[in-house]
Amino acid sequence: MGEIMDISKHQSSQRILIIEDNRDLAHIIAMHLEDLNMHVDKVFNGKDGYRLAQENDYQLILLDIMMPGMNGIDVCKKLRSKNVYTPVIMLTAKTSEADRVLGLETGADDYLTKPFSIRELVARVNAVIRRNESYKKDSADSTDIADQVIKQGELEVNIERRAVSLAGRAVELTATEFDLLLFFIRKPGLVFSRSQLLDKVWGYGHEGYEHTVNSHINRLRAKIEKDAAKPKYILTVWGVGYKFSEDLAENKKVAAT
């Protein structure tokens, strides 16, 4: 078994798992997060990281893609197949769009391309944790069960269960795809730019990351539209951004079953 560092019984409101085979980088990241009073566990291979991610309750996983043995893509894919939906930020030295999309398609919530600044890493970590905590708070605070399921046309979103169906057929979405769809379906007819979506859904608005929105929109359409080339739910407003169609049957909220 590979070496495991910093595993303890210590309880923290924000517990982070770093899975990174570059030990120097893992230690540097951990040091900065610990300065923010976060508890950090570090492992240096995918096999140990996968085991710890299943055994412990983390608020976030920082996951390197390129590792010997079980790589980050395999770790994320296996975690999602086991219904472990802890938010994941992929750390990758690869710069091609295809590699970034592959990471997101396996269920990652975000990614950072090496080399990255610690300031940007901390901003992303805070944004993902804040978004996840906000979702949990919204679910806990909702006392009206009728607010838990939203229907638009043949599309149904169960907020409490984080489940989506189209014409009665289950649709498998990643965590971020679900958050993006939920944001849209709650605001039919309103147009949002890519920068606004980055701010509202991802929790940051750095220039140059608008392609993240494009990738998620394309994958979301492929899953919920009968013809992704002629979408009827998430529409492009040329030169501005995207909106959820207001021309469907009136947005309905129904009691969860």
C-alpha cells in the first residue's frame, strides 16, 4: 500500500482530500489550505485516494489526472459509479480541450491546468465548497415539498433527490450539469451570459474560462434534448448567452413522490 499522510480523527467543517503524486505540489497546496483552517488529507496515488474518498466525508477532492496505476479519470469515474458525489476539482498538466472535457464528463465539477497560481486554486476551492454548502442549505431550509420537483414539458427535475427524467426516462447528469440545469429551469426566459453563468453556477468569473460553460451546455443538451442541434429547452441567444425556454407549458412544481 502506498504511503498515506495526515490521516486523523480530527473533525473540521471543511475537510479536503488531495490525491496528487507530486509530493512537493501536494504539500504546498495543503499548507495554503491549512492556513485557511481547512483540514487536509494527502495521498500520493489513485488507489489510496479512491479508498479514502469512500471511507470519509470530504467537502472537496483535489484530484490529479496523470498518476501511475489508477489515474484521476479512473478514480473519479469509480467514485461516481459508487454514488460518491463529493465535489471534485481535477488538476491536470494537459492543456487540450479534449482532455479537460474528458475530466468533466467523468463527473468532475471543475478543473485547473498546471501550472496554476495558489490564489486561483484557493478561489476555486472556496467557490466549489460554497456552492455545495448553498445547495445543502437550500434543501434543508425548504419546508414546502412542492418546491422539490419542477416540470417543464417532458423534463422533470427532482431537487431533493438530484434526479432528472425526460419523458419518464432517467437522465444521468454530473453534479455540475445538474446545478446548471436547475439554475436554468428555475428562471425560464431569462438570458444569462457565459460570465454570469460562471459566477452563478461555478462561483467564479475569471476571464478565459467561458469555454467551460460551452462544454457543459453542449453535454447537457446531448442528454436532455431529443435533437441537440435543435434544442427546445436550453436555447442560445446569439451574441448574448443562453436561456431556458419560456415557450413550453407553464413551469410547474409538483409534490415529490
